[in-house]
Amino acid sequence: MAQAEKTAVQAAGNQNGSTNVVSLGPRDVLQGRLEIQGDLKIAGNVEGDLKASGDVTVDSGANIQAAIEGANVNVRGQVTGNVSARKRLTLGGSGRLNGDVRVSRLTVEDGATLNGNVTMQSEKS
């Protein structure tokens, strides 16, 4: 059963006016595929695939079992799955990532863990 409460918020942030932001709260659960035009912020649980044209943020309480694709990906929670960041992947101090990553730039803060293969490529816009 898919149970997801998502909030689409218009937030100023780009030259064209506003950017779509989808947020999944700490008690939200998503099972399946989510593809959005904009940014994605996750504090709950996800199983499946996540794809965003903008940035993806995984909060410290989040538990993700999914492939993630975004421009900049910031992981502070638990992620099991492959991650593709067109620009930068940042693993925060509380971040745990188990999976292969394909990135242009990689930042790993003290305390974070990364178990998988890393492939570096030139930045894509």
C-alpha cells in the first residue's frame, strides 16, 4: 500500500520565478516511483525509485531503499540503493549510503559511511 502525504510548495529560487518543491514528512511512506520537476526533500521512508530535475535532500531520520537521481544530492539519513548526482553528492556526518554512486563531485563529511563503487564524470547541467 502506498501511503504518501506530499506537499507541493512554490519556493522562490531560480531565475524563472519559482521552483516546485515536494516534501515527504517523517511519518510519510512512499512505495513506488516518484519523478518530479523540481526539488525533493525526504524525512520519511521510501522504497522504489526517486528522480528529480532539481536537488534531492535526505534528512537524518529518513530511511530510503531506492535508486536516487538528482542535480545535487544531500544524504544525512540511511540510503540503500544507487545514487546519481549530476552535480554533487554530499554525505553528511549522519549519512549512511550503501550502493554505487555516479557523481561529478563528492563530499564526505566526518562520520559518514559510503559502501559501494564511485564513478566520477564531468558535470551535467
